[in-house]
Amino acid sequence: MRKGLKVAGIIIAVIVVGGAIAGFVYTDGNLHAEERLISKARAAGIVEKQAIVDGHTINYGEGPDNGPALMLVHGQGMEWEDYASVLPELSKRYHVFAVDCFGHGESDHDPSLYSCAVNGDALITFAKEVIGGDYIVTGHSSGGVLAAYIASNDRANVIGLVLEDPPLFRVTPEEAQEGKGTFAWYDGYIVAHSFLQQTEVTAYPVLYAEHSYLFGLFGGLQKMLADQTAEFCAAHPNEHVTNAFVPRDWTRGMYFMNQYDPKFGDAFYDGTWMEGIDQVAMLKAIECPAVFVKATTNYGNDGVLYAATSDEDAQRVLDCVSECSFTKIDSGHDIHYEHPNAFVAAIDEVASQ
């Protein structure tokens, strides 16, 4: 009997210790996985720098000169470090320039700069003054719209374009509300606009957690997550937002929100982001080889388009860009993060042409 109790005690102890270790690994990953990816990017030779372009600061990460110049343009709410999962591999054979868009990170926060044309022209000047020659450009989400603008308006220097799930033909307020609307409209643009209409909540991640369309799908978990976000922001003002208890992939979109200007999102809400731009003409002016990488098209039970574009929108893009290959990936929106090898392969494909 005693031997049996002893064995049972050992088993229980092992289970308790194993559970504690698993719990530590889980919470540690939620808190620190992003910074570890960024550390690996820096170890690969990526150095953060700043350039003054037409009197405005553009913050960027630059890698060693190991091949063709490659400009990386992140999506809304992110920063250049969002590419950390692919930077070590890309830096082996490209000269990487990963930029912070205006309103993000350490680049200038000034609403007068929050349009595709103004930000795009600044990045073209950045390429002329900092890169100083031919380059490949890729952009994710809203950064993909910027990348298309850059390729269209700097045809003499852009030698390749990778569009990573951009919301082309779903980017204006009218397009984003077509049908039942898009995920970005409800989870991004409306929330940013709502934040600016009030003064009670001063930390954008807190209001985002309270009103996020994504977190609303979690049911009763949203209030818990919102409360935890408010507690974190109060204790760690102006720091990257993390949550020990919620899976990192669910909350990753908040990580860089401490350095995001919601007035940038409001430019999508009121339409000033695309002011003066004809998307068809912009895309038809692209002359370099291009690759369009699209995530799976999904709709919610409420009919909301969860993808950046529908299949029909994607076909419109392909009809406009004269030399463009197309790859659809069974992925969420952040393809470079969820499927880094596929994203790197798209860069390599356009670079080889």
C-alpha cells in the first residue's frame, strides 16, 4: 500500500511540475516571443536608423548589403520589426530597408502625412536618397497599397513588386463597406475613429480591446481581455502591449499599438488616405514584374469579409497589372508571419525575373 501511495505521489508531483513548466512556457511565449524574433533580426545585422526626407523623419531597419535592395512596407498598426520573422533569411541575400510608415513607430506622427500619395512620395524620395538605385518593394496590407503606389510612380527604379494581401479595391470607405463590410472596416477604421471621438480613454490599445470586432468574437472573453489590457497599459504606459494569459496570435495585432497614431486609421475611415488616387490607373502603370500573394478568402457568419479582398477584387488586380503572377495561400492575413517561407519565396520569385 505504501509503495503504491509513494508511486502515486511521484506521479502527482510529476504532473504538477510538468503543468507548471508548460504554464511557464505558455505565458513566457505570450510575453516575450515577439522581442525574441526582433533580437534574432538584429543579430542578423539589422540596424535601426533614421533619415530626414523632405523635413520628415522616416525610421527604418537596414540590413547588410548582401544583394539587391529590398524595401519592406508594413501594414497598418505595425512597425518595421513586424518583419522580424523573415528578416534573418532575407538579409542573407538582399540589402533590406524595412521602413516605419508615417504615424507608426519612430517615423513622424503628423496627420498631414497620412495619405497614400504623401507617404508614398516620401518613400520614393527615401529610396532615391538612402537606397540610391534599383530596388524591389513589397508591402503588407495597407503597406501593399503603398507598395503599388511606389511601383507605379517610381518605374525607373522599382525592379520588382510583391503585393502581400493588400486591400486593393476594398480600401476606400465605400469599398470597405460594400456588402456586409470588411474585417478591417469594423476592427480597424471604426475603432480608430471612435477613439478620436472621446477623451475618457487615453491609451488606444485599451479602447481597441474594448471595441475590437475580433475580440467580440470571443464572447465573454472580450471583457476579461479589455480589463487586462487596461491594467497593463496603466502599469506599463507607452510599452509594447502583451498578455501573459491569452494566446499570442490572438493579441499580436496590439503589440505595436503603443506607437500607432489612430489618426492614421481615421484617414481610411474618412477616405482621405486614397484621395486623388485612381486604383485602376495606378495598377495599370506598374511595369515591373509583380507577385500577388493572397490569403484565403473567408466570410464570417454575419457576412463580413474576413480577408483583405474577395476573389473578385483579386482578379481585378490581376487584370490591371500587366506582369503579375498570383499565389493564394491557406493563411490568415499576416502571411509573412504565418508562412515566412512562402513569403520569402515570393520575394525570390520576383527577384529572379
